[in-house]
Amino acid sequence: MRTFLAGTPTRFVGVPPGAQLERVRPNTLFGFYVQDDYRTTDRLTLNLGLRYEFYTLPVEAYGLDTTLRNVATDTSFTVGAPFGENPSLRNWAPRLGFAWDVAGDGRTAVRGGAGLYHDTDGPFNSAFGIAAFSPPFAATATINNPTFPRPASLTAGAASARTLDYNIRQPYGLTFNVSVQRELAGQITATAGYAGSRAHNLISAIEANPAVPQILADGSRFFPAGAPRRNPAFGPIDYRTNGGHSEYNSLQLSVQKRFSRRYQLQSAYTLSKSMDNLQAQLNADVNNASVYPQDPYDRDIDFARSDFDVRHVFTTNFVWDLPGRESSVLLAGWQFNGIVTLRSGVPFTPALGATNWSRSGNTSGEDRPNLRPGVDLADVVLGGADHYFDPSAFVLPPQGTFGNAGRNILAGPNFAMTNLSLVKNTKVGALGSGGQIQVRLELFNLLNRPNFATPDRGVFAAAAANEAPLATAGRIARTITSSRQVQLGLKVLF
């Protein structure tokens, strides 16, 4: 964005005139399931189910689909269906759940379940999104360091390609949970549980035609200037394939006091960890990083905290019917409500401003800096809006190499929000049974706390070796919530 606003963009991507971008790909999804609840004893119930879903392959009605069946060796696109075999034909998805009344008195219950789920839409989202931009009916032209505002020629980078893995596999996930619930005195219920998931074959974006590196003595990769790409028939290949995987584990605790004695209260705490080696298929779907792995040859190096991983979440809410004489129009019908939310920050990745500093050919992704030797990651985050993290903790890696700073190694600002409301309900007989007028005073962000967004992740411009960090590195430019807001409302209920 900085180079664009300065009139010196580093890359232009566009579609030449005359390209055929319209596609018609009808397909049908079929779903069948069987389910039964089986009460084995008075205290144990099983929930059993089996689902089968499959879809017909979405083939372009006018023969405009093309594919690279082998991105490493094909020298031209093959006209025809973008898929090999149908990956959905084995989409069997069992379900299992149980509920156990431990003592038979209805006060202690153990519940659990597990299920297998298939993403029947994931592969086709990729196909619809990128297959229209493939030769020979259309092509994506990429021009590095173009003239501005008008690139000299859209044919300069016409060898770029976008395609889908011809042998795409079915993405699927397994979810599982177990919990123990205990009814206590005073209308209070406490619950402790575990919930987790595993996902495999997730659709991920990757540069499928990177430059060919030299392997150094320490096993690292070095990309010399002008290194040829793996498939010399093409430039960059924006590729959607399997290879993404994720895991989630969480401890979930809650206490609920049901409404009695004029009030109710509910509190919950979750300690969780979400890990993956990808975030989404499109850069437009993420805020904190690129969806492309830094190293096209090893995407699992990016297995780390998910972009949306929130380690700690605490929430509490209450409803309190204030005491007052029912016969008094002024004193009766008052209610006080509140919600408090506290959570830790989402992670983010330090990055370089330049595209392809590593010279890996990964022009859609982003490179990262090196962590300065001897620096403890725990000391990098400083807090504050001007320098949320210390940019001097990083150094610019030698050009042609990858930085060793990992994905999502820094945690963003924490979040806290308190919302309150005061409500007055007045019964009005003229409005019929249950009719009333409700006056509301609502306060959002009561403490007027600024909840900051993640900071500017760009540490170096990466325009020259041995440069100083950017002045904007670590600077927070906005908040994600508004300042304190007071709202008055009137409702007529009848």
C-alpha cells in the first residue's frame, strides 16, 4: 500500500483484454442420513448417526475449463474438467453421542460426542475463484516494477497461471467433546468440559512454481538472483491444493445461576489453543498475514498458532430485577443487566515490506525477518500504541534467504469490554394482556477502554541490505471498538 500511494508499485497483476471470464458450472449435492437415540438403561442414552454426502463434479457447460495436471512438468494447459476423480464418493460421516446420569438422581451428568464432517464446498470455492483466470481462455498477467499509472504491456507477464490441483482430495474434520455437569445448591449448575477438533486435507494456497534454490551446507535454501523456476514454461503459478491441517484443544468451564430470588448470573472461561499451517484460501479473508506459506517447498514450517487463536476468554453476564413495590408505578419494573468480556489478543506475524526479498518466486506471499540472536521472544512485545513491539529485536535476512522469525510468534493487544443497561418496564392495560412500555438506558464500553487492533507488522522495507527498521513498525493505527456509547430507547410491547 505504501508503494502504491507513492506511485511506485512493485507489481501489477491484471487480465488482458478479450479474456473469457464467465463460467457456468452446474453441480448437485446429495445428502442422506440415518439417526437413532438408543436408551440402553434408565441412566444412559446413546445418540447414533451416519451421514453420507456426495456431489457431482462441476464441469463447465461450454468447455472453458482448463487445468495443469502436473504443475511441475506440463508445458501448457489441458482443456477439460479441472478435476480427476470425484473426491466426495467416500464421504461417510459417522456420529456418536452419549448422556449418562451418573447417580440416577439427575444432579450429575456426563455428556460427550464425536463426529466426522466433510467440507463439500471447499474444493469448488477454489475452482470457481481461480480457474477462470487460466490460459488459453484467460490469463493472469504479472508485471514486476511496472510503469505507473499505465503498465507498458499486459503481455509481459502472461506466463503466470492460476489453477487447481487436478487430484484434489476431500477436506474433512473430526470434532469431539466431553463434559461433566453438576447441579449445586441455590439453583447453581457447574460444568467442566473438553472440546477439540482435527482437520485434514484443507485447501490451501501455495506458489506451485517457485525458483530452484541452492542447498547450503546447513541445509537451508538460498535463491540466487535470476534462478530459474521449477517449471520454466510458466512464471508464478497460484495453486490451490490439499496440505492444510489444523488442531484445536480447549478446556471449558462455566457456572450458571438460574433465575431465582430476582436475579440470574452466568460466567464462563475457556482456555484453548488452535494450531494450523494455513489460515484461508484468499488474502482477502485474513487480516494478520498472507495465506501463502513463506517457503513454498515446506509449508509445515508455518504450523503455528492460528490467526484467530484466542488463548483465554472470560465472559460473565447477569440480570437483576431490582426490588420495588409492585403497586408503585414508579418503583416497580426496574431491571439491571450487564455483560463483561475479557480475552487475550490474537497472534500476528512480523513481515518485510518488499515482495519476494527471498527471491523464492513466491510473489503472492510475504517474507519475514530474522530474530536477532540472543533476543527472548517474551521481551519483544512492549505494549502501547506507538511501539507495540520492539523492531530492534529483528534483523533483515540476507537477500535470497528466508527469515527465521516464525509465523504468528507475537501476540496482539488484549480485549476488555463492559456493557450495562438499566430497563424500566411499565404495564399498560390499554395495550392488552402483557402490554407494557419499556424505557432503556444502555451503556456500551462503560470504562471507555481503547481496544487496539494489531500493530503494523512491517519491520523492514527490504529495499536495501543493512537498512534500519521502519518508523511505522509496531505502530497501532486504529481500535476495533468504539469509545463509550450511551443509548436511550423506548419500546412499546403489545
